[in-house]
Amino acid sequence: MEIPISSNGDAALPEDDGLEQAAKRQWSLGEQVGSGRGPRDLQQVMVSGPNLNETSIVSGGYGGTAEGIIPTSSIKGSNMNHSSSSSSMTAEESTKGVAVEKIEQVKKWGLNTYKCTKQMISERFGRGSRTVDLELEAQIDVLRDTKRKYENVLRLARALTTHFYNMVQTQHALGDTFADLSQKSPELRDEFGYNAETQKLLCKNGETLLGAINFFVSSINTLVNKTMEDTLMTIKMFENARLEFDAYRSDLEELSTGPRDAVTMARIEGAEQHYQVQKDKYERLRSDVIIKLKFLEENKVKVMHKQLLLFHNAISAYFAGNQQQLEQTLRQFNIRLRPPGSDKPSWLEEQ
């Protein structure tokens, strides 16, 4: 390889074309500034210069071809598009997951409803078999009959309370009228006074008896509409579980009598799993019903023994005119009467 030598003895290496062009531009720019044409041409040079927002990244050697030039704007845009697309894909996947889960829930609910409706219709028309627990069903029937009778007792006791309250209010008004007439009729002062005192005493004893009857009504209402109703809600859940258990049992029996190919065996295996789940649920609720019926019977006997004794002693003392025994009965059962004029509860009691 030959290296050319210049006149001063230095080796003349081939210069890069880009450096040579840049040096020429710098020399022409200095020449223009020196000749007085600098500001306008300089402004043109700055305007015609490269845009910083369009800066490029060059891959390869300096002064090479433009094949490796990658605009930075395209890099920023690709990163932003990639992040936005990944976030949108994640949102779409979560939405699809929720939708699929809801569809599966609706599908299971529809299949379960279909099986239970089919079982119910079969039992009603005598074509299907049902699981029977004679002892437990007898206890449930007794509870429902007892609840109807206690509801009737509660209705009559409330009616007695309303009528007796109206009578006490009438006695109170009559006593006030007799007292007023005793002041305005001197010739009948003693007679009106005796009757006024009698009505006031009856009114006082009547208010005491009303306190006992209201306590009786409140206790019966709690027993019927809370304790018994809670047990009946558990019984309703038990009956629904029994229907589902029989529905899946009938489905399993129907599959077991069919052909034993691969598809049928897979369906039988799935039906056995569902049957076992429903059987466990049925037995658990059956145990809950038995326990609640036992505790309900004990609670009913205890509550009614106390309330019937209170009702008898209070009614007997009132109509016998024994005010002391009536007040003693209320103290025996820890019943506190509100003073006159305190029908409306205080703000503290309402909290």
C-alpha cells in the first residue's frame, strides 16, 4: 500500500469526507461574518440546522451510510404503545375472567334449579321418591301447629289489652267527672265523692293489671315471632336441602342404570361428587333442626310456665279487689310500671 507524501514531508492520510465538509462550512461561515453578511446568514444556518426533537441514533461507524439511523421519536412511541397495549390486555383479561365466572355461576344455578324443579314435580305427581324422616317431620308438624295456636293466643291477648285499656281510660274520665260534680253539687257531695274514689281505685288497679298483661303479650310475642320463627327458618333451609339431595340422588340413580361407556362413567363420577356434597349439607341441617327443636321445647315450657302463672295471679287479684296481692305479683315477676304521664319513652330509652 502506497502512502503519498506532501511537499513538506508529512504523510497525507485520507481525510474523512464529513470532516472536510464541516471544515468548509466553518470557513465559509467565518468568511461571511467577516464580510458583514453574518447575522442574516447565521440565522439561516441555525434555522436550517437539525431539529433536536428529531435527533437520531446512528448504528455503525462515524461518517457511514444512513442505513443504521433510528429516530428517537419512534423509540418513545413504541415504548408508550407497548405499555398501553399491555395494560389494556390486562384489563381485558380481568374483565373476561369476571364474565366467565359469572357465566359459570348462572350455569350452575340454572342446572340446580332445573334438577330441583324436576324432583318437586315428580314428587307431586307421585313418580319420584323422597327421603322421609317420620320422627323429625312429626316434630316439625307439631311445632307449626303450636305456632298457629300461640299466634291466636297472642292475638286475643292484644285484643284484651286494647279493650281493658279503653275501660281504664273510661274509669279515669268517669272518676274525674264524679269529683267535679261533688264540688258543684253540695247536696250530693258525699255520694259523688264515694264514686269518684272508687273509680280512681279501679283505675289504679287497672293500670297495674295492664302492666302485667303487657308483659305477658311481650313475652309471647318474643317466643312466637323470634324464637319459633328462627327455628322455622332453619327447618325451611333443611327442607330445601332435602329437595336438592333427592334431586341429585335421583340423577345418580338414573345414570347408574344406563350404559357404562367412558362418557357415562365420567358423568357418574361427577354426579357422585355432587351427591356427596348435598348429602353432607342435608345431614348437617338435619342435625341443626334436631338441636333447635330440643332447645325450643325447653325454652317454651320455661317461658310459658312463668307467663301463665303471672297472668293467673294478676287477673285473680284484680277481680278480687286485692290491691296488695296484685302489686306483690308484679314485684314477684320484676315488672316495673311507668308513672302516670310517661307513656312516651324518653330519648335515652329510644337509643
